[in-house]
Amino acid sequence: MPKGARAGRPPVWPRRRLIGGIRFRVRTGVPWRDVPVEYGPWGRVYDLFRRWQRNGTWHRILTRLHFWLMRRARSRGS
């Protein structure tokens, strides 16, 4: 098997679209079942959110964003 090839079936819903659904849900506060289908099935959107919540991905993203913003503010003299 060639290097870099991932085993299994390719994803049906692009991750960027699912993340857009998570952002929509967080921004609007609607129930998960009311996330528009254009972002993918609500269950898939929720599943990605919960997996990232459980494995610490959201925490890592927010921590890196926080430090990046702090560094940026210091470099501007704020």
C-alpha cells in the first residue's frame, strides 16, 4: 500500500463543512437537530464536536488561539 494512503472509506462530508455546522450551532444557539442540512447531517456535526471535545482538540485549539492573540497584542504594544 502506498505511504500516506488512509485505510477505510473516504469521508462523505468534508470536515470543513462539519466545522461550519459546529460554528453555526455555537453562534446561533439552536439545538443540534436544527443545524441546517447544508452542513451535513446533524448527527455527524454533533459527533465531530463530541469527539473533539473528548480528545481535547477544542482545548488545544482555544489555547493556541489565546496565546497567538496575546503575542499579537504584545507586539502591537497594547
